[in-house]
Amino acid sequence: MRRAPDFGSLGPFLPITGRFRLGEQAQVDWAQFGHLEIGRARRPLMAFVMVLSYSRRIFLRFCLDARMENFLRGHVAAFTAWGGVPRVVLYDNLKSAVLERRGEAIRFHPALLGFAGQYRYEPRPVAVARGNEKGRVERAIRYVRDSFFAAREFTDLDDLNVQAEAWCSGLAADRRCPEDPKRSVREAFAEEASRLLPLPDNPAPLLERVAVTAGKTPYVRFDLNDYSIPHTHVRRVLTVLADPHDVRVVDGGAVLACHRRSYDRGAQIEQAGHIQALVEQKRAARQHRATDRLAQAAPASQTLLVRAAERGANLGTITAALMRLLERYGATALQAGILEALERGVPHPNGVRLALERRREQHSDMPPVAVVLPAHVRDRDAPVRPHALETYDQLKDPHDVPASND
């Protein structure tokens, strides 16, 4: 006696019979179409597919991830392309739609619930292990793979989506309608479009909002890449607001930076003004440190700088020259040389240098020579922290027995 096969919860399924009413339902799902190599990044190529259950009109858009923001952007784009909203949108048990399900109790994703409320449609999940309930979108995905994506050539994601839009409004719309082979999908959709719910007056701003921490450098990390910010906002918690093309970094209500979004990995996206401001701030800080060191080593240098400023001289150049004289001649000689130059009315490093040379010749000293050691010599003289010898005891096997002298 032969036993009947046990299909369990996987089938076989009975087909869903009966026609849907005009504008009643759409079905949604994600599908993966391999990966895209963008620079050093390898990102999944995801297809958002929505199909109207009555007319079988397909909407197709490709994304580089299946995050909630792209999920909702796909809805907005589909509703906009169709000029209206179906009354019910049917979902598989995606994490983007259903967070938890126990029996008849369903906990929807709060972002999806808020979105559905704004667009005034009912989100409805299919029953568990009942894939036949969303057979229309499953067949649409199979049709996309065979009719659109197979052997398709494209330059980037934007180009692929332009081709997808043309395909949806062209070849896919001109195919025979499965519900009524006497008509095309375009003709069925023309009848259904007027029965869709109107679009809301205030579409939702679907931005990715991510809290980021700026460290010591003027960059924040978002989606595998670093974006520059003003150096005045390092060591703070900031917010990134991103759409598929732009990245904005904000601090409260203030926009600090706006960048073109990169889908590479490890790239640094910079604004020239951010880096230039940091360079100027560092240069000013170095000059202040040099001025402070001069003031301590040769107090008369401050008077020389004031006199030079009165004559319109470049104080940065003068400070650098005095620092070189300090390194060669020492603090005592520099102080004496500056005082002599001031007495002669020459507040300039050249006057200080001549005074230092006269003093050297009077004392019959050897000319100073700036010694620049090679890098390997400098490294040899670097201080070395002694290593704790106790750590070598860890290398000893506790089972070793000292050898006998006998």
C-alpha cells in the first residue's frame, strides 16, 4: 500500500482564484540580483518590486541595500509612478514589515505603520508559509529576471534604474494581462488608475538618520566612508542625514557639511574649505608656539616683533628666522644679538645675525654648524623602555625539572 506524499507546510498550494477589485491591492517583495563592485566595496544589488494585483502593472527599482529607508522610498516611487495608492499592500513576513508574529497577533514595524497611516493604506502580511498568497509579486520577480535583467548591460545604479523605468512603462506594460488576455497590462492599468487612492499632499522625507561621533580628526564615518566636517566640531556627537545621493552632517539645526554620497569603501570625501581651515589653524598654532618659545628664551624678541610689525614686515617669516638663530647660537647669544640689533635700529633677523657674527669673531669662536642626523642615527638614540623580566617566566614549562649536577 502506497502512502500519499506528505508536503507538510510547504504545499502543494491551491491557486488563488477570483479577480481583485480595481485599486484594491498591491503586493511587495525584495529580490537580490547579485552584487555590484563599487571601488573597493562589494554591495548587494537589491530589487524592490511592487505589482498591482488587478492590472499586474509592475514597479521596479534597484537599491544597494534592503534597509527600511530604501523600502519606503520604493513605495513612494511606485505610488508616484502610478499616480495613486492601492487600498491594501500585501507583504511577506519581512523584517521591514513584521517585527514579531504570534498566532493572530502581529507587531508591525513602527516606521511602516507611520508611513501607511500617512498614505492611508492598510498594510497586510501574508499568512505564515503561504507563499501562494503573494503569487503575483513572485511571478513578477521571475518575469523581471527573465525579461529585463538577463544579459542586461548598465554603467551604474542610476543607469540601471533609468532602464528599469523604461521597461516598466514599455515592454512590461504592453504584455498581455494574465487576468484578461484580450487586454494589455497598459489597458487594464488605465482602468484601474482612476480607482487608486489619491497621493497625500505632504510626502514623507525619507532620510537615513544616524548618530555619529567625530573623533580627533575632522571626519565622521558613515556607511563605510569618511566625510569631512569643520574642525571646530571634533569630539562631538553629530547626526548624519542621508538620501541615495547626498549626505548632510548636522549639529542640532545647523548644517555643518553637505557631500555627494559615496558607495565606495574607505574613501575620504572632503570639502576643500574644511581642510584649508584646519591647515590655517595648525599654522597659526605653530606660530604661537614658536613665539612663546622665543619669548621665554630671548625676551627681547617680543620688542623686535613689535618694531617689525610697525614697519609692515611678515611676522611669520621673522619668527621662523629667529627660531633658526636660536637653534644655532643658543638663548643667551640670541638675547644679546637682538638687543644690539634694536640699539642699531634694525628690527630684523639680518641685523640680529650680523650682531651674532660680530660677537663670535670677537670671542674667536668656531662658526655654528646645524647638525642634521640621519634617521637611522636618531632612531638609535631613541629612549627604550626596559622590559619586565618577570614575563619570561611564562615561557618556562612548569613540568621542567632542573638538570642534576651528578
